[in-house]
Amino acid sequence: MKTVNIRDAHKEFKKYLTDNRRSNSTIVAYGKDIEQLVSFLEELSKNHIHDVTKEDLEAFLAKMTKSGYTPKSISRKLNSTRTFYRFLKINEYVTDDPSLLVAHPRYQLAAPRILTPTEYRALRDAATHDPRMFAVIELLLQTGIRIGELAALKLSDIQKDSLRIAPYEKHLERTVPLNKRAQEALNKYINVRPKTDSDHLFITKSGKAFLIRNIRTAVERYFRLAEIKNAKVNDLRHTFVAHHLKHGASLVLISKVLGHKRLSTTERYLEYVKDRAKENSLLTEL
């Protein structure tokens, strides 16, 4: 077993995440979580990672709880810690993993926010005079793709009646069907899209890529204009799932379109869908 200072191990861990092409958001989140852990361990005068015990990790999570972090956030910090320890074992800095002995706090997942037909129609109406945002909203609503996948779309990804979704973070490449509403919204936007050398589908007036944070801000602005309260961009994806489950679309088909790794992720929506129609293999328009 090699000896390593806790602070140095943290630096190597961040480089490890970068070298393994983890997303920027993942690197930032894990980096902050482990920075908090490292600072806490230094307060305990634990300068080498092999000195850390299960009780130290439990004390860290207890401190986070007292600081006001929710059980869900605490659970995420434990996941970050376990990922850190997997890195440590790979590099032979530890032989045992005390994080595996620490239990996750129990918490209930919040019910997904599902827009009503009145709400998503109002959202459409609010964006009807903005071809770019109308297309953004329609694509998110009609295909269920993630906002990061939408931001990464290239003109070359648009097929006659489908979209190619490039690999994104740990999600594999897939093809998503485009219904008539989505095709019409895309065509209207492309007809007025600024002329530029950029191959990004959604761009700014200056021809630069329309970034995730700016897409999120713009969609949330239209939520406010449509007077839709407590809604976020990802709720369009929730609405896509709920609509198709209600109308009987196959769980396997929906899971494949969404890019879910496990069917159980799609199945959890069933408890929020009433009067589900007989299962079929069709996707309908919203």
C-alpha cells in the first residue's frame, strides 16, 4: 500500500475524473464534496487517507446534516466519497474501503412535476413568436431528450423523421423519433436560423452555440410568461414520459427513447399515471 497525503489524493482524484472524461458538472460536484470531506478530516488531524475510519466518515456526514444539508444531498456526498475510495483502491492508496460500511440516509424522491395539457399549451403560446425557443420547447416536450443532449445537437443530427442523439456523459448514442409537431417547429426555426459556419443546431444571434445554462434560463422565462409555477426544464421530460405512459406506449419503447439505462427508472413513473390505456407500441403527439 502506498502512502498519500489526503490533500494530494484529492488533487489526483480530480485529475482522474478529467482523464476519464467525466462531465464538467460531475467533476465540479465530486470535487466540492471531497473538498468538504478533506477539510473536515484535516480538522481531525487525519493527514493520510489510510488513517480514516468509518466513524470519521459518519462524523463528516453528521456535520453536514447539522449544517442543514438534506438527506438527498447527504446521500450524494456519500456516493462521491465511495467514488473517491474506488479511485484510492485502484491506485493502491488503501486496501479497505470504510465508506462501504456507512449507510445511506433514507429519503423519499419527490414526485415529478408533470405539466397539465393546459400548462404546456400555455407554454407553447408564450413562445409562439420566438421560433428558436418554440423549437427548443417543442423538442424537449415531444422527444423527452435531456437539455444537455439538446444543446449538443448538430444540424447533421437531424434526419427526415428522427434525431441522432450523440453519446452524452455516460449515455450511449441513440435515435429518437421526430413527430409532426417537432418537425414543423424545427423547420420554422431553421428557416430563420442565423447564417453561420457553426454546425450547432441551436445558436445565438452572433452564431455561437446556445449554451445549456442560457437555454435553461430562457425556458424558465417562458414558464413565468405562461404563468406556470414551480416548473423547471426537466419537467418537460417528465411530462413526455407521463403522457406516453397514460396513452399506453410500451415501457420498453419509452425507456429506449429516453436513454434510460434501467427499465425500473421508467417504471417509477407508473405510480403517477392514472387510467393507463392498453399497452401499445405507438408514440403520440402532445
